[in-house]
Amino acid sequence: MGLGGCIILIAVGAILTFATDWDMQGVNLDLVGIIFMIVGLIGVATFSSIARRRRVVVPPATPVVDDTTRPHHPTRDGYSDGYGV
């Protein structure tokens, strides 16, 4: 279940708990709404911890070479670094 599904569970649970006054025999809608909200909050916490783990930045294994510090020596036919000579 993604983040959107968790938010929908929280919203449906809040609606069932706070915005309805239906009486169903054998079903306590207030309790069902609270359960939906708790499950949605657990889902949001789980999703955010997984997303935080995915965002870990791993440094590159090879050093990055900055080409702007190298002097540019064009050859006579327009190629650099000696290719095509």
C-alpha cells in the first residue's frame, strides 16, 4: 500500500469516527474508524521509513575528474585529446 492508500485510510477512518452517526447492529463504526486511522498511521510510518532508506546517497567509487581545470589544446582538425590525428 502506498502513501495515498494510507492517507485514504486515515480520511475514511476520521469520517466514520467523527462525521457519521449511523447505528449498525453488531458493528461499532466509531471503533472501525479508529482502527482505520491506526492502520493508516502505521502505513505512513512504514512508508516514510522505507522511503528514507531509499534516499541514502552512496558516494561514487571512483573520483570525479573536473575537466574544466585541464588546459584545452585543439588539434589542427578540431579534435581534442589527440583523437583523430
